[in-house]
Amino acid sequence: MSALADFTEAHFEPITVESLPAILPIEQDVYTHPWTAGNFADSLRAGYQAQQLVARGRVIGYFVAMKGVDEVHLLNLTVAAEFQRQGWAQVLLDALALWSRGQGALWLWLEVRASNERAQQVYQAHGYRRVGLRKRYYPSFGPEREDAIVMSLRLWS
């Protein structure tokens, strides 16, 4: 039985300060430059949309997004390493798009590391299109910084 089949009772819950101890190890495991507890806490204080996908008491993944006037900016979307390549990113992206439409957003925006080709493919498969480049956007190792690919998804035709 696949991990996906084992977790058919997955559901969304808001991320809270109390849920950060379950989220931070995932963040640290998946990224070379992970968000800190402070980054998450600041996002929660700012009122950003922060949801975790949970099943059997385990966090499968999560997203944090900031609402603008007629758009939503995805700040963080993460699937725990053990659940990657099972379709969970699509579930998270679907939930984000549904929430964004409910907020009246016309567009979804995000940045992704230029080196993260797998994530870019996931976003493209979900309908996002590359629309720009932010030079030296992300921290990297040493004095250099990494470029970000800017992607967007039109929510309404």
C-alpha cells in the first residue's frame, strides 16, 4: 500500500505557534536555507494564510501565502520529504488556489529557486507560467546569492 493510500483521511488545519514544533523539522530537512521559527511566527502575526495538511497526526505539508489587493503571493509551500512525489504538492496547490479565489484574487504569484527544477516542474504542471527572474534573490552558500524564477497563475479568465 502506498503512503498516499495510507493517508486518505488527510485534512487541513491552520498553522499556529503551537504547531511549529512539528513543522520546523520538516522545513529544516527539506531546505538548505529553511525558514526559522521567527519567519513562521512573523507570518502568523501578519495574518497570512498558513495551512498544514495533516493525516494520522503527521504533517504531510503546508503552505503560507500573503493576500494582496487582487492577488495572492505564495511565500512557502513544503511537502515533507517522505511524502514527496506522491501528489501532495498538487493537493496543497489546489487548496491554495481555492482559498485565493475565495479571496477574490485574480492571480497567484511565487518565486522558486532557479536550481529547484523539480518544484518548477510541479508548478508548471499546475498551470503556473514563468514570467520573470529576480537576480540574487535567495541566500546561498558563500558570498553569492541565487536567482529566483518568478511564476504566476491566472485564477480567472
